[in-house]
Amino acid sequence: MTRRLYPDLRQLMSDACRVLAARGLADGILGHVSLRIGSDALLVRCRGPQERGLRHTTADDIHLVDLEGAPAAAGELDGGWTPPNELPLHTEVLRRRPDVNAVVHTHPPAVVAADLAGLAIRPIIGAFDIPGNRLARHGVPVYPRGVLIHDRRLATEMNDALGDKPAVVLRAHGLTTTGETVQEAVLRAISVDTIARLSLDIAKAGGTLTDLPDDDLADLPDLGSSFNHTTAWNHELTRCASDPAPRSGP
């Protein structure tokens, strides 16, 4: 049963987990999503005694903890629930970046494969995905260590690589994206994954990755948050509901 505090936000976060899995960004039991609550707490996707993976997340899998991973309200971790081992990945971003409210960590095969193949996330697309173009144009850095971000020292290293950017690729590991909202952080992860998939396809076909020309970049309109976020999010929820089998592999 969904806990009393923040039921709508818990539902939003469980939706986010299922969207990520349906898109093939979080196969199996890997990946997690968090949302800042006040100055010293966060809602985060936790693991329980009957772990089923992100594709089967419900609001009951979302728990309120403090920045050290302790329960931030009565009963939050009762019954064998534990925050993810990589909780510091989330908490250090929230500590350092006041502009960030939501953090997504996933293991997209295409993103990992593209990075290991030497293919950076670049603005190779235009109207195909305008928010994705803008994200790539500003650069998606790489954290070059394939480690589990299980403590503050490693999370600080990852944050140093992330800097003020919205996303960072974790070499041989996965992807971390950020946003003002859960929806924005998830949609950014999808955009990075889309560019990685296209880059791999182009390379497999013998093509050369080429950034969109400046003239084309200048003519790309900002379609606004209503279209880029609200409409796109509604599509993802509908897609998730109608496509229960997530994709896997690059």
C-alpha cells in the first residue's frame, strides 16, 4: 500500500521507473530514480525482499530517506526495504546542484557500447529530437571509471565529471541524468540513449558522425515545455502502458 506522505510523487516516480524499463534503459533489477524533498531528504526507488526490477515498480517501492540513507519518516524502511547501493550518486548531485531536483541512473546498453566504441554523444540530430540536440550540443561528459558509485568519494568524482551539465556517461557502467523534474531527467536519459543508438547504427553502416550545421542549429525552434515535457511525458506513459515488453541491447 502506498505510504501516506507524497502519494502522487511516489506514483510519478514509479511511472518513471517503468518508462525507463519500457525504453530498454534499465533492464533487470538495475537502475534507480530520486527526487529532492525539502533540504535534507529525497524520495528514491528502493529494493525490497521481493525485488522485481524497474519494469514492475509500484509506488510502494518508493521511499523517503535522508541524505545518509536513513528513514526520513516513520516506517519508511520497515519490512526489509533498503536504499540502492549507489544512493551517494543521487545525494551528492543534490548536495552540489541546487538547480537539480531529480536524478536518474540507468544502464542503457547502447550508451555504454557507444562510449566504449569511442562515439561521443554529439548533436548529430536536428528536428528529430530538438531537446536532445540541445543537450548534446552543450556536451555530455564521461566519468572514465567503471565502478559502482557506492560512497561519497566516488560520487564526488562522478560529480566533478558531470560539472554543470545535465547528463554524464559512466564508462562501462551506465548513465546519470538530472532535471528540475522527474519527467525532465527521464526524457533526457531517453534522448541520450536515442543519440547513442543512432550513432552506433551510423558507424555500423560505415558512415561518419557529423554535427548538425550551425545554420540548421540556429533555425531549430524552442517548442516550449508544454510540448517538450508534458506532451512527451504523456506519450511515454501511454507507450509504456501499451508496450509491456522492454527492449534490450544496443
